[in-house]
Amino acid sequence: MRTVLRPRRLLIFPFILFAGGTIWITLHLKSDDLLLPTAATGAMSDHTLDYFLKKGHIEEKDAAVIQWYHAANSRSKFNEALKSSAHMIEADILLRGLDPIEPIMAHPPENDSDITLQEWLKEGTASGKGLKLDFKSLQAVAPSMVLLEQVRHELQAPVWINADILPGPGGKATPLEPQAFLDALGVGARNAVLSLGWTTGWSPNTDNPGYSWEMVKKMDNVCKPLVQPVTFPVRASLMPQSFGPLQWLLQQSDRYSLTVWTSLSDTLVVEDLLPYRQNISKSRVYYDLLDSQIAQLKALPGFS
């Protein structure tokens, strides 16, 4: 068999000499070396529910009880999120569009913010709440992982890392290139839950396609070599026509789960989500929906 040599990435570390000088030592690492633990140590499981159960914030391992706060992309929104009852705080990360160029909390088309990722991580880590980092830009990933690594020893709460990496039903946005995104995560993602999704779209008064067999099989091919737990964000309005493929996807690994989300513009019949609740373990389907939709869903006969 022919041996293929992979390009190696350069990592440069400073070593301080007793004499007071500094030398820099360059280590050559393959991209495969940057996702730890390795397959030899076994796959990891999602400890999100275990964490909140141990803290007394939930009473059972039911992913439907997890509450979310979205778009904490400004200091005022972040402070509101920290004081809220939400278990998980989500925010978007971009590189600042002007000096100093650094990771900030912002959603396109914004290119500046009054809070940096470094500040956000420091305060979020101290809060004990779960943190979800949503990447819209590949360029922001590697420098963000450096900052995440700096607070790693203080982190106890779950950290989720989200990006759309494949084209999905009705999706018009360009996804991040899967392997480039995973390579950029490096060791910073070794204890994280990877939230890997598809670009999607939805239009009223038309038959919107669901997640196809081809789409879920491509996603499984990307995620199968990973050791981290993976949750797949799936658009609620597209789930009724996608039950077979999505159920099959979850059957491919115990590391897999779903995170159901919706857009304000979507029309959602909450009854259509019942097959997922009734046929899939309640610890493997998170519901990131509007409060009114969650209340309707939980009130349905057969939900519990």
C-alpha cells in the first residue's frame, strides 16, 4: 500500500531560559493529531444533561427541559443572559473588521461589537452556564480556539461549538468547508460538543424538501471518524418529512443527538415533532424553540 504523506502544521511555543532569553521551538503536527482524545482512548459522550442534573438545575435526563438564550452578542444581551434562567447561552463569533482584529461577538453583517470573545469566555466560564459558540467565519475559528484553551482549566460547564458545514434542504448560504473547520478547531475542541449542521431554507406556500438520505449519509461520513459527541441542529419545519433519514443518522452512533431549532419566519405545527419524542430517547433530542412552541409541545398527549 502506498503511503501518503500529509502536510504538517507548524506550532510554535516559547521556552523561557534561565538566563532570561527566549527561544522558540517549532513542533510539526498533523491535523489528525489536533483532535483529542484519539480513537485509541475511546469516544466521548455528551455530558450536558449530566452536568445540569448534578448541579440540580434539572430533575431528569430529558433534553427537552434545557433552556436557551440566543444572540448574546452585546454586553447588554450577555448580561441579560447571565441573569436569566437559561442553561445554555449562544452567541456568534466573527473577527473584528477593524483594528484590533480579534474574535468578537457579532452576527453578519455586523463587524464590530462592545464585547470580545475573550471577555465573553471569561465571564461565561465564571457563571457556570453552558456556552455555545456559533461560527459564521472560518477565519475566526483558530484564534477563538486559542482563547478557549486559555480558560480550559476553569471550565466545568458544557461547551458547544456550532457551524453549518454541509449544504442542506433549501440552503442558499455557503457552508464552512468541513475538514478545514475541523482542522481549525484543533485541541481546543477536545472536550466540546460539536454542533454540526446543514445550511437550510424554508418558503411559505410551497412543499419544502426535508433532509435527504444523501445529506445525512454525507454528514455521517464527516462525523464518523470524530471522537467528540456531535449534535445535529435540524430545522423544525423540515423535520416532518425527514423522520426516516434523521432516525437512521442517530442510529449510527451513540455520540449523536439532534437539536431542533426554528426561525421566526417558519410555520411550525408542533404535533409534527411528536414522532421524534415518541421514538427516540428523550436524552437525545434538544428543543431550541420559542417558549410558546415548547409549551404547546409539552402539553400534547404523548409528549411525556
